[in-house]
Amino acid sequence: MYETALHENDKLKSRLRDSKQELAKIRSQLDKVTQKQDRMSERSSALESDKREKQALEKRVSDMEEELKVSHTKCGKM
């Protein structure tokens, strides 16, 4: 009976060790995925910021072009 319990205990220890290794592997994979998502989120935010900045610059260029047209027209009338 003692031998059976000892053998069963060894089997359970082995299963526990395997489960711990699998858990560590899964945690590592989860960390990698989380880090990747964080980087993607940061990139997305940066792209959105760049897009807004580009739109603002385009508007500024458009406004300046309009001012030049108006100034050029005024100079031509003088």
C-alpha cells in the first residue's frame, strides 16, 4: 500500500511539474501578445496624431495659398 501511494505521489508531482511548465509557457505567450498589442496601440495613436498634424498643415497651406491669391489680386488692381 505504501508503494502504491508513493508511486501515485510521484505521478502527481510529475503532473504538477508539467502543469507548472505549461503555465509558464502560456504566461510567456500572453506577455508577448500583450506587448504586441501595446505596441500596435502606440503605433495607432502615433498614426492618428500624424494624420491630425498633416490635416492641420494642409489647411494652413491652403489658407496661405488663398492669402497669396488675394494679395496677388490686390497688387494687380493697383
